Amino acid sequence: MMRKNYQLVRFCITLVAVMAFVTGYAQGQTIRGRVISEDVPEGLPGVTVLVKGTSNGTATDIDGNFQIEASPTDVLIFSFIGYESQEIPVNNRSVIDISLAFAETSLDEVVVVGYGAQKKESVVGAISQVQGEDLVRTGQQNISNALTGQVPGVVTVQQSGMPGSTDAKIYIRGVSSFSGDNQPLVLVDGVERSLNNIDPSEVASISVLKDASATAVYGVKGANGVILVTTKRGQEGRMEITASAEVSLSSPSIKRTIENSYNTLDARNTVYRNRQEWGRIINDETLEHYRTQDMPYVYPDSDPLDLMLSDFGVDKKFNVSARGGTKTVKYFVSLGGLSQGGLFKDSQPLYDPGYQNERYNFRMNLDFDITKTTKVSISSGGVLQTTDVPGSTYNYLVNFILYDAPYNTPFLYPDSFLQQYPDDKWPYPGDRMAGSLIIPGETTPYYLYNASGTFRNSNNRVGTDFGIKQDLGFITEGLTMEALLSYNFETFYNAGNVNYQGDYFQFNMIGEDDYEWTRYINKTVDNETIITPPYYDGTRRNGSPRKSLVYNARLGYTKSIDNSHNISGLALFQRRESQNGASFPHYEENWVGRATYDFKGKYLAEFNVGYTGSEQFAPSNRFGLFPAFAVGWNAAKETFMKQAIPSMNKLKFRYSYGETGNDNTGSNWLYISEYTNSKNYETGDISSSEDVRTIKEGNVPNLVARWERSVKKNLGLEIGFLNDTYTLSVDLFDEQRDGILMERRAIADWFGQNTQPQNIGGTKVHGFEIEAGFNKQVNTIYYWAKGNFNFNENRVVARDDPKLTPDYQKLEGKPIGQPNNIYNVGYYQNMDEMLNYSLGNNNLQVPGTDKLYDFNGDGLINGNDAVPMGFPTRPLYTFGLSSGMSVSNFDFSFLIQGSTGVTRNLGNFNDPMRDLDKQAILFQGRADGVWTPDNRQGPYAAWGAWNAQQKNRVDASYARLKSISLGYNFEGEILARIGLSSARIYLQGINLLTYAPHISDRDPEAEPSTGNNNYPVSKRFNLGLKVSF
């Protein structure tokens, strides 16, 4: 059967080779030959054979044979991915047979793992690695977004597009804790640091560690997975200077649309009629003014988003780096900058009120070979960042801009209108900002953006590492010693602000012929105060430094016996001291051991152990032991498999089991008892409102609190054909987490005190990851593709549910973040149905009201009828598909990613009309879906009836064209003339298309608790140039 499959593979490759056959005109003879390799001695198919300096080429057939026209003086180039290319002169020969050798980079490709690196072929843990060029190709401005869709098992959620806050949350294999943090540990060059303040151009590779065998060495910090970022270092050779610059134009990826003032107020009138609130109905004469817009400053129709949104925002980015070295000194130096502009127009001539972010990155990595056995490294990197936001609370402001009513305000009274209607109380010319016409004295989003000053936040970080590596071969061959000292310092503070408080006006008609102007400052009528010009106050406020010191020492050992038995070992001690401002310093300690073994790359085994201490817990319970092991078998290296399927170079089975922990539980000093002051005291005739100072017990100590414990299992399969030209990997994983810290829920009220969190929670997670890819070159055409599909599901197994809680309302057995809703079974079609059905409290019922199901049958509709419904708030399924090709000097690539099986709570933003009593807006296109006697099955309840909560929670599945790129590489004499070794110009698109069938008017990734307030996620076009010399 295997032989038949192989024959089928061979036939397909032959077909591809024939279709890709390219010939060029040549005067000469026919050259025939055969190409083999050590692993495919019967003939290597698909090898590109090209006449040097021409486009005349072909590819070997399924048996490795080729035929090409060439002259006696020509040179043939033989190339195939994963093998060393060879140039063979023809020299009057008619037959040329060659054997290609594995490329050295293929044989020695390494993967960065915890506290070290391993050959890729010997890795048995669940580890995915992304190269730095893959991150840069996405066009993203930070690493978390660049990882999106590229790594199996990695889920990212971008909540905001606000300059300076575009980074995404990262989850590795979903979420496993309902109490502690679910974010992975991030290490940059082996030291715990922030991920999103790194310029992607500085990154050499990123490894994502997912199973226990890979993360156990990090002890109480490894349960949520680990991300290892390795920055670029110097290399021997002449200095290569690379410079890149790009400019971006951005706009909202999704833009909400609302109806005009007339349609909105007409629908609101219907609401009031249904509610029988006759006194609030706007008369027909007034409505007609809104329809005709004959008096736009009295009866406005102004969409704040259209008024304030600019055509596009402008971002700028640059990076300059130098790389090179000698045998004794190697260096990599980089300087980068990013300037992000906002999406809103700046209409304030006195100062710039808008959203802006400026970030500058620097890095210097130096490596010295002091002697043949001693190496020293010095690395330093950091970021200087400032972010400007309007003086108004910016989350509220963006929300205000997106969802202000069109009839609320004209936003601006022009000077021409003032000349028509002079103001005797404040007779100064010029344009005037308008206040709200609905709520007298209330501000508008236009005013808050342009007349409330600015805040400037500053975040500066720098980290410096000193490392030494000593070869102890004089003791025993393969023994090394390394030491690292790292100091990191960060400041975050309000770096100053523009102080300004402008005035705004309200214009009202009094009867038909009279009018009135009212001037406001800070929501107070004021016709006297002269506005102070804006001024910059550079005083630093509300800031505190953070610092950490990390030092470690390690012994490493590697040995190969007869080139068959390969063993390695690691012993490490590490200590980390950190402090935030004037708080107490925090200490962590880690002891690590590792042993690995492989026999000819066929039989693999690894054992890891971490013994970790965290000062967060009581002295008697600070250290924990976290062991893990993994085994693997690469069956493709067995003789019988080589004979059966010669083209298969990898068939690796691997299994891992181990324990990790999580001490980032959000609770510190649980073992400390304390007493607090109180002034509320009740006894006898003394009222609790009287100020009677007392001392009462505060925290009840928990002396046995510990970290969350995670037991992980992973079963993996890796397949590779033709030296990994075609690859497939599958991972099945399972996790049991216990000891989750939580307060007891089943406790009597008479206990009299909140309980300290206890280790009584538990969850379980399982799922799978699939990744497939190929990369191939035919003559001058190189093309590749890879895709991943991931599934993860979690369940709460222990949550201290009170025993009398109905099963359907218990949290145990449900996914983390499972929404509960009262089930909607249709609409009340008439009054008779309403009189015979259970009704909720405090809700006017009219025909067309959602009919809610009385689940517990008590005759009432309330929270006790809520049942689990829909998907959890983290996706069950995620996917990513990327592909690209290069043809001659052109290159093209794209990335599509998305998720499904996830619910978002949109609140009343999913209603046709929201904020009815204040500044109602009517979302465009939704009025047709409202229940009426002629439309009884629409998605929305009748005007005036509350929509069921179930409708506010929607399926947030989406697919997004995350990035697309087209580039051109210049070559030839023109580069030499201007002193360049390479030059590339490129155009990229980011977030250009989003398909979310169940969500409109907002981004499907927006978090339930903050999504309505978030700055819109942007789509961008990047135009860039990269040169080297």
C-alpha cells in the first residue's frame, strides 16, 4: 500500500515538473543526466536545472532524470530546497550525473527552547517557531499582531486601534483559569520583558512553547505557555547596513452607519406612542424642519463621525541597522522609530488635540571571543515612547463620537450664522463651538476633542545584559559554563499636558421671531470669563519606576558517542528581584535541570525539571517541583521506512507529560493577617453613620495558599517529504488545572468576613492543532503556503457552587466565560398572548415584545430563568492561511486568519435604537427588522419594547484578510552605481477585508466589557522602501 502511495506521489511530482517546464533558446547540444541524493538514491524529482545567466531551465522528473539544451561552455545550476546548490560546467559533456548534499542549514537548523537551543530534528516538545522575516512580512507595527494566524495554538485578540494601544492579547491554547492571568510568560533574550515594545525588525526568531516538557523549566510561570523572543546578533563578515522606511495611510476597518435625524426622531415617536408617553412626542411641524433642513443650526442633522473622521490617518516608520564582525568581535546595532497618527480631524488651531504615538527603539548586541574558549556578550535594548490623547476621558470620548445622536448638536456655529443672529451678551465674532441641544449645558464630542486640552503619557524602558560563556573542555570535552546578569529599568508617568478649557454655546429659538444665546464654560452659564490660551505644563505626575535584576549561572554538557548516541544536560540557577515604585521588592528563584538523548535522530528522550520559588506565598509553601518528560521516534530514519517511502524524511511521533504552575493569580501576601481602621460602628444607641473610630480584622490569612497546578499531556505527529518540501504536523493536547485561587461561594452570610482566596477551583482543557505547508522552487519561481487550524475547549470542574443551586445555573461543567441568557421563544403577537404568559418585572409589554421562557416554571421571568446559551467568550476554533511566491524580481504574499465558536456581548448597541431617553441613534438598515403587525418575524422587538438579552450576545465568528504584500527587488548595475547591494520597494495592506456575518458597525474582536468604548481598529496601506549597502 505504501508503495502504491509513493508511486502516486511520484506521478503527481512528474506532472508538476512537466507543467512547470520552461525552455529557453540555446545553441548547442542536448545534455542528459540524473540527480540523486543520499536520502533519495533512486532519483530526486523536482530539482531545478538552469543554464547560468539565462532563463533556459527545466526540472528533473520523478526518477531524477533531466534533459536540457546547452552549449559546451555553459554552466548548469542544480538547486532544490533543503539541499546545497551546485554549479557544474558542461565541458563538452553530454551526460551529467550529480548527487546533491543536504544544506548545512537544513541539517543544523536549531530551535530556541527554554534556557537553550536544540537541533530541530531532535525536538520532542510542542514548540512552534517563527522567523523574524515572517513577522516583518505581515506589515504589523507590533509583534503580538504579527503573530496572528501564524502559529498553531496561538489566539490573539486586538481590542483597540488607538495609537499606542494597538497590541493584542495573546492566549496559548485558549484559557485555563477563571481566576488568575491567562497570558503567557514572555522572555526576550532569556529575560522576562514586554513583547510589544520591540521593533519586529530586531527579531531573529520567536519560539512558542506549549506543552509541559517545554515549559516545566519555568515552574510557576509556565502554565500559560512561554514565548521566547531572540533578537538578531552579529555575524562574521563585512558590515552590512540596512535601512527601511515606510508611510501608512489608515482608516477604520469597520465604520458604523446611522439614520438621519428625521428618520431617527420619527422612529422615536413610534416608541413613545407604544409606551403611551404622549407628552414626549415631537410634533409634525418640528419633524418637518428636521426633514427639510431649512434651519440646520436649530434642527441639526449632524453625524459626528462624518464631521470628525479624517479621510485617513498617517503613520510613519523607519529602521536602520548595521551588522557584521570579525572572528573576535561581532555586532548588531539597530535604531527604529514609529509615529502613529489618529483617525480624527484636528480642528483646533491653537494646539494639536489629537491621538498620537511616538516610539523609538534601539538595540546593540555585541559578542566578543576573548579567547578560543571564552566568549562575552553585551546586549542592550530599549524603547522611548510618548502617547498623546485628548484631555477628555478618551475611551468615553471615542464612544461619544461613534454614538452621538445626529440631532443633538450642529457642533459648530459659523461666524456667518452669528452675524445673522447677533449675541448681545457675548458680542465677539468668530466661529463658535456648539453645546448639546438635548441636555442644556452638556458638552459634545466635537468640543471634548478640540477644547479640553491633552494628556501626554511617557513610557521608557531599557534593559542591559552581560553574559559570559566558558568552554570547560580542559575538564571534560563538551562541558561549558555560562553566566548572565541583566538589569532592566522602566518609567511610566504622565509627562505633562496641554491645559485648556474652551467655551461653547447653545442657540435656541423663542417663538418665531426671537432667539437666545447661552454661553457655557465647564457646563456652567458664563458670560464674563475670558478663555485662557492653552499652555503646556510639563510637570511629571502619577509615575513610578519599575526595575528588575536577573542573574543566573548554568552548566551545560553535550557529548556524541560514535556519532550515534547524542546526550546533553543542563543545570541552572536563576534569581529575579523586581520592584515597582516604593513597594516591597519581589523575589523569585528557579533551579532547573534537563537531560536529553537521541540515537541517530531516531529515538529521542528528554527530561526536564524546575524547582521554583515565589515570595508571593507563605514561607513554608513557596517552592514547588515541576517535572516533565517527553519521548519521540522518527520512524522515517528506520531502514524499512526508507525503503518503503524514500521521499519521506520525517515521520516523528512524540509524547510529553508534565507539570507546570501559575503564580500570577492576582492576589499577593495572602499569608499576611492585618487589621484596618473603621469608623462605622453599631451597638446600643450609636448609629453606624457616626464617626466612631475602631479597629477591625482585615484580611484573614491563608497560610497554605499556593500556585495553580497544571498537568499537561501532548501527543504529536510530524511528517515531512522531500527534505520538508511538504510538511504536516498534528498535536493533541489535554490539560488538567487545579488549585485555582478563588473566594468561597458556598459560605454562610453570618460568617461576617470575606474569605481569603483558596486553592479550590479546577478546570480542564483539551484540543488539537493541525499545520500543513509546502515550499517549492521551479526555475526562477519560488512559491510556498502554510495553514493551521486549531481547536481548544475548556470546562470548569470545580467552582464551589452552592449545593442548592440548580444544575443549569452552576458554573461547574460549563466553559470559562459561558454566557447565560433567558431564552427567547418568539414575540407576543397580541394582547391575549400577553395575558396568558409569564411577564418580567418593570418592562412595559406591548405586542411585538420578546416572549421570554419561564425556565424554572415559577410564573416569573427573572435572572433565575437564565440558562447557558451560545459560545464562550474565547473562540473554540481559530485558523490561519498564508501563502506567497516570488517570480523573477517580484514577490507576493498574503495572510488570512479568523476564528469561530465565540460570543460577544454587544449590549444595547445591538438594538435598533439605543439610549432612547437622551441621545437616541437609529442604526442604518435596522428599522426594517423591527416587529410590526405586518412584519411579525423580524429580528428586533417592536418599537418601545426591550429586546431580549439573548439578542445582545451574538456569534462573533469572522475571517479577515490580515495582510497582503507586493514587492519588487531591484538588481543590476543601477544598484552598483549608487553603492547599494539590494533594494526593495513594497506595498502592503493590513486588515483590508473583514467578514463577520453576525456583527456589523464594530470590530468582531472587540472585548465584551470594553468593545463599545474602543478606538476603531484600523485598516492600513503601507508603502515602503528597504535598501542594503
